[in-house]
Amino acid sequence: MLALAYTMLAFAPTPLVAPRCASVPQQQTRDARVTMEEGVASLEPTAAQKTWFPKAADMVVANKKWVVIDAEGLRLGRMASEAAKLLLGKHKATFTHGADVGDAVIIVNCEKVIVTGNKAKDKFYRRHSGRPGGMTIETFEELQARIPERIVEKAIVGMLPKNSHGRNLFRHLKVYKGPSHPHESQSPEMMTFSGLTVAPDSRIIN
């Protein structure tokens, strides 16, 4: 085996070496550098090269815009998704994940929100007291008759981040039963949405 190995080494082909270019010296190719035009290196970065992040002044709670949503006749899920977008600030060009750049949302007439199909009887809300046998289950109709605000709050909270940022955004949500609210001093703007209502004779309600 050793003799075979020596024989293979003796007849191994000589490795090919690329010939050096005669016209370009080796030192010149090694030290070649790409030089920019005069003044280009000192230019300011363009808008596409900048990353904007909201500062503390952009997230002052006192500067938040307040909006009102009338929930009468609106579908619960569609209305909740629009309210979550307003709280998160996704309707703004300055939207940033993890930054409180959204609006404060007021929802009135929460007891008049609707659900489609058989959800009024088939949708259940569960809570537990923490003690053995402390599970309480209510249907949509039962909870709407008792605490209608909780239905809207639960729907919107489920669409917010499950962390401290989401809990902070929930503080800017105000849900009220009836058409009035105590936030007139904030001069809230009424919001209207298309496609969130359902005709009374629609088949998807009954």
C-alpha cells in the first residue's frame, strides 16, 4: 500500500497557476482603491436611508387625538378591529411597533352592538373566581343584558398585543352604555365606518 501511495504521488499532475498579468504590476492591483467623486462622501443621507422612531414628545398622552365610535347597529368583530387599529395607530404614517402613537377611543351605545348568525345564543363568556367550582359561563345575550361594556372590551382586548404595551393601550379605551360620555372637554371626533352595519332583514342576523 505504501508503494502504491508513492507511485500515485509521483504521477500526480502539477497544479495549474494562473499567469501573472504582465501589463499590471502586482503591487498596483493590490493597492487599487475605488475613489468616490468629490463631495459625494459628505452628502447627507436620503429619506430612504433614514430610520424614524417616535420620540417621547410624539407619545405624550395629553396630545392624543380623541375619537368617538357609535356602536349602534355595528357588528361586534368588525367594530372591534377598527377600534384596535385606532388604538395602535395603524391608520397613521408614524405607526411604530411598541410605541404609543395611537388615538384615544370612546365607544358609546355599546349595548346596541350586534352579532350575526346564532352567536347571541352560542357565544359563551367564561370567568373563574379561582376557587373550586368557581367557573361562571354566560351567553352573549346574558352578558349584554348585565354588563354590555364588558363584551366590547373583551373583543378589543383580544386584538391588542398581549404584553405591557397592549395593557397600556387599553387604558385609552373608554366604553359607555348609552349615547353620552364624560369626555366632551377633549373635543372628540365622530368616526364613521362603511361596511360595518347589517340590514335588519339580512339573513346573516337570524
